[in-house]
Amino acid sequence: MDINDNADVYVINTCTVTNQSDKKSRNLISQISRRNQNALTIITGCMVNNYRDLLENIPRSVCYVENNLKSSIFSMVEAHFMGNIIEPYKFKPGVFNFNSADTTFHTRSMIKIQDGCDHYCTFCIVPFVRGRAISRSTNDIIKNIREVIHSGFREMVITGVNISRYQYEGSDFDDLIERILALPGDFRVRVSSIEPEGFSDKLINLFNHPKLMPHLHLCLQSGSDRILKKMRRVYSTHDYISIINEIMRLYPDFNFTTDIMVGFPGETDEDFKATCAIVREIGFSHIHTFKYSRRKGTIADQMPEQVPEKVKNERSETIRSISIENKRRYRTSLIGKVQNVLVEKVRGKYGRGYGELYVPIEFRHPEMKKNMLQKVVLTGLSDGEDPLLTGEC
């Protein structure tokens, strides 16, 4: 929806990982407040948890909802339109107190298995706003997946703050994925962003299963061991590359994407060159690049040798350029191969969706339908920074 459209209710889900995300959230809140002052505006997400002073002197048309009350938003909206004053803290808290989705904008359904984090990386504010790591009941997750399969979803995306640390009554992340893959039905499973520590041979071998998609967003952050140590990351570049090499040995076309932070305090030109070298060596098909952002209360905020913004911008642009090169190289290498495409968008007889490798593909089919799975031979690649693969049935 365009924010210029009038609506009865606006829900803004904020992020507070960086100063930039805070700024974007504040700008959006301001725009909506000016646009339609009579609408109910609900602000939720990590920015609310981080800036509790926003909860003071709340206008009646604005409601601030912390993360553990998100599942009550529908009830709050209903109460508002029944003429009741919304009091969020009267609702039952819990980060997993939500119903299974029966419809979404996509053909994929997000399956939340975990929240919070215990790592306390020196740059990260997430443990302060999300709290300690907690895992969702395995039975609840399985019930959630059964329900969304019944609703017609063909792909499940396993999500959380730090999903590799999933632990519930003796079951770890690998056990959970194994149990999900054993469920009956015509569906596939995709793992979202995951940390490299604790990565097991069992998880690697599970990618042999046809339902588990061969793509991982495996967080790296830096290619310098010195910087990783300062970040308090619990792996080395050697550990990381060993995981990549073992997976690529078994699954040569496997698609890796990652996060890279530039401008961490004390990051030298040599540290940055090491990062550039490793991202080129691995060939990530996409890199989410972000500049280090000082967050009050974190150890890194007090570190000396803060990197100038100009240098951060230059390094960010360099990684972005490498990412564009890697993406085109990787997608070009797939031409002539076959992907099973899950169609998300339909335009006449043309459909667009993602194959097993999580690459965007467009193809033509005489009976094109959203949510259909279709084997496609990849035949070409479009121009641009985010090239689209094209194919034929």
C-alpha cells in the first residue's frame, strides 16, 4: 500500500539494528502522522523496545507495541474500533503467540522457530531489545507447518534471530529440520539467515533431501580474523571457508549469500582487503552490505579508532561492486541447467518465481498460475545489477 493512500489503520514494524534503520522508521512514522491524523497508527518492533521513552504521553490514535505483544495487534485493532481504549499490557505476552498464516503476499510461509540471542557480539543491540534466546516448542512448529501446508503453501522458510542455536527438550536445529522434512506433503523447505558456529555434518547431509533447498544466507561479517575477534564472533575465516568447501564438494551449484559489515572500529585497509579477498574467493551471489553503526550500550560504541563515515561509504561501495560481479557470474553459470520454479507473480502467460537455488526466474507457460511448481530450463540472463534468469518449460 502507498502511504499516500488513506487507511483506517497503519502498522509500522520497526528495526533498530542501525542508526539508519531508526531514521527510516522515524521518517515513516512522521509521514503517516502528517498524512492521516485520524487513523489508528500502531508502532511495533525493536525500535519500541529500544526507545521506551516513546511510550510516554502517547496520543490516543497512536499505540506502541513491544515485540512480545505483536501477536495481540489484531485484538488491539478490534478493541479500538469497538470504542475501547487500547491498553497493550492487558494482552497476553509471548513471541510465539500467533496463529498460522492462511494467506500472505507470497507463496512462501515464514515459520518462526526461535527468538532472542545470547551472543552479545560487541556491535549488536539485538540481545538488549530481543532478550535472551528462546526456542519454540517443536510440536508447535510441526503443527504450524501442517496448517500452512493445508492452506496451500508450497514453501516454508525457517526463521528466527539465531536459528542455529535452536534447542527444545533435547532437540537441536538439525533434529528439527530432519523432522520437518519427514512430514508428508508437496512442499519444500528453505533455511533463512543462519550463523556459521555449530554447523554440523548432519545439517550439511540433510541438503541431500529433495525438500531442503540448496541455498544458505550464511553470515560472515568480516574476512579479517582480527576484526572477527573484536566483534566477538565465535568462528574464524578458516572455520567459515571449511563449511563452504564441504558443502560445495557435495553440492557444486549451492547458492551462498551473506552479510558483510564495513567500518567496524579499528578496521584497517588490510582488514578490508582481506574481506574483499574472501568474498571474491567464495563468490557469494548476493551480499547484504551495511556500515557499522554505533549503538549505545554496546562494547563497540566505546572502542577507539572509529572509522570515518567517508571511509565506510567507500568500502560499502566496493563490496557492493564485488557483489554485483559475483551475482552475474553465478547466475550466468546456471544457464543450461534446470530449476523447479515456484511461481509468485503472474503476468498473462508469463510467470516469475524462485528456483531451488533462490534465484529469480521468469518463463512462459500456456496455463500459468500462481503457486504452481514448474521445471524450467534456464536459457538466458537479463541486463542490470539484479539480472533475471529466463527459461523455457
